[in-house]
Amino acid sequence: MTQKRAYGFTLIELLIVIAITSLITGFSIASYTSYTRKEHIRQAALNLKSTLRFAQTRSIAAQKPQEGCTTYIGMRITFASDGYTVQHQCTEGVIGNGDSTSLPEGIVFSPVPASFTFMVLTRRASLDSDQDITITDGTEEYVLQITSEGEINDQGFQ
């Protein structure tokens, strides 16, 4: 009598493969979620950095408003916990509504940075000392540093 040999996998082998596949999938999803959260924060920081450089360029070029500005001081950046505004600053104060930008949902400044001005015809900022701007979602923190000389340094994730 010849014995037929069965080909295939046993139930235990199939369960082990399913368990390993589930673990790999779970780790992949967790890594992707962490990656996307960090990228949202990084993108918010890069947008802020770009806005700051643009404001600094406008100050250096002395692009003052058409009306209501006797002496142009520079570009003023004002922060709230969830956004920032860039406005012209003159001896009369800030002029116009400015350009306001909101941070993405769930991302905030912590702590809220002090307002400062990029001074006209120079790269300098109206800061007595370097200022760290921390953008966070409560878990991850990304830091930009503004120096009194007007340098905008990307410190990255902390």
C-alpha cells in the first residue's frame, strides 16, 4: 500500500505566519503615524521660516506702505499660540491688517514667542537676545532660533 503524502501547511504554521505579518503591519502603521506627525510639525516650521525670511527681505528693501507711514521701522512679527501675523511697523505703530497665518490643527507655539521687528535696511531683529521659537503638537518639538543679528537658525527636533 502506498501512502499519499499531503502537501501544504499545518494550522500552526499558518497561525505563526499570520502573527508575524500582523506584528510587522502594526509596527509599520505606528512608524508611519509618527512620521506623518513629525512632517506636519516640520512643514509648519519651514512655512514660518520662509515667512520670516520674506519679512526680513521686505525690511531690508524698505518696502513701506503707501499710506499712513511717516517713518518706516520694519516688519513686525506678532505671535499667538496657534498662528502669527506679519505687519509693517512705522512710527505710528503697525499699519494695515498684515498677513496672518494659522498653524495646522493640533500644532501650537509653546511658549508663545515674543513679538519682534526686522529692522529697516538691516538684517537685524529688535531682540535683546536670541529667541527660540518652539513649535509642538504636545509630543514632538521643533525649534527655530532668531538672533538679534537677524539670523534664522533651524535647530530641528529637540
